[in-house]
Amino acid sequence: MTNELRIGIVGFDTSHVPAFTKLLNDPSDPFHVPGGKVVCGYPSYSPDLEASYSRVEGFKKEMVEKWGVELLSSVEEVVERVDAVLLESVDGRRHLQEVRPIIEAGKPVFIDKPLAANYREAAEIIRLAEEKGCPLFSSSSLRFDANIVAIKKDPEMGQVNACDAFGPATLDPTNPGLFWYGVHGVEILYTFMGVGCQSVQCFSTDKYDVVVGMWPEGRVGTMRGTRCGAHEYGATVFGDQVRQTLYSREVPLYSQLLKEIIAFFKGGPIPVSHEETLEIMAFMQAALVSAEEKRPVRLEEVR
């Protein structure tokens, strides 16, 4: 690969597409992330999802007219032109189908949240990537927020015994439960608690989801997803110290995420392990079952 990667984007139906492109392609941006340039893309979208079909034309126009990105007619065409791919489709249902040609070509790929719209398809994506040896990872940008990272790296915290994370959790039937937007809060929770959750119970109303996860050694993690009132992202973390934080408004989330993506595309270590990503998917699937059946659900039930 050359020093500046040629990057392709699949899916033009999220605001991440122009936002990521500006940070990568505009050296004058104060938070510019060097090392790669978006050169082409396949503007796929979901005709049955308003958040997708209602926005795709506007984002296509901006990508072409402002950033000079070439529009192509398939994922396969994108893969042929680039060194790495950002799979940005807002609809997790499309991810398994759209990532197949990328994995087959062995091109490094970042899949924006959620990895998939259910655990089964998420597990299949990871299986295919590992089978083909394709570099792949998925994450919410909230995991790399400057304030959250500062707590994560604080040596005075010691072992995290509990975490109360929170974030918006609007709903859409196409990507049910936390898979649509609640994934951000779950990623914050896992940033501090790590893998090992054994069971979850979800208490759900029209205004909130509260998911309680049980980890070994009596550790407890909760995620509150909001659908009314003020919407913020953050956490209270309990260890040798207690730390509370909201996400940073001074350092853009996307620039922090893109630094991780570019380093990964250039051969760096995976920022979030497949094990952790799959457990996050299982956590959200178990929460969905728990809300429907009104009982605690072990993660092993949905794996």
C-alpha cells in the first residue's frame, strides 16, 4: 500500500459518510486525519427504511460536488479500486451481504455500527473474516471519545467493579431493540466492563430501556437507553475511584475513531477484538429477548 490509502465507502445513507470524508480529505480541517483519502463509493441504501432512503440523495450530491468522490455501481467495483473500505450503510441488515465481496478480496474493512441487525448475522460476518484472514473491525465512535478514554487509562481507577452507561436509544423495527441506536451506550459499557457478561435483564418502556448485565465476581453493568428528555452519552464508572463523564465536545468523536481506523488499515492491531464485538451483539440480542419475554436471559441462549 502507498503511504496515503485509497479508501472506498459502501453505503451513502448516514451522516458519517460526508463527515468522515471531510476529516480524511480536507487537510485544512483542524481535526484532519492523515493517511487516507476517500476516492470512490457505492451509494447503496434501504428503500424500506426512512432514515436511509430519505437522506441518500443529499449525501450523494455532497460527496460528488464537494469532495469529488466517484460513484460506482457495486461493492465489487469499489473493492477493485481501493486499498481499504468503510462500510457505512446505516442499516445493519445490509452488512452481511455488502461485506462478502470485501472479505473475499481480503481488503481491510471497518463496519460502522451496528456490526449487524442481529447476533446470527454478526457471527457469520466474523466467521467469514477469520476464515479468509480479512482484517475487519466494528465499533461505535463513543468508545474512542477523549473523555471516556481518559477514564479508561486512569491508573487510579483500578479494577472496574461496575459501570452505569447511558445514551440515546431511539427505535426502528428494521434494526430492533438496541441494535438501532442503543449500541452506542452498550459500547461505552463494554469499554469499561470488558467481556465476560453472563446474563442480562432488560426493563423497557416507551421512554427508556434499562439493561442490567451480570459479570463474574459480582460485577454489574447497566445501560440506560433514552427516548425522551435530554439525550447525552456518558457513564459513571466505579472502581478504586468513582468517575463520571459526558462525551467530549471539544475533540470530535469521528476524528478519534478515524485515527484508529487508519492505523488498523495500515496493518496496526485490531482496536476492538472480535470476541468483544460479538459479545456486544449477544448482549443486545439477549436484551431484546429479555424485553419481549420479561425475564433474565443468559448470553449463551442467543449464541
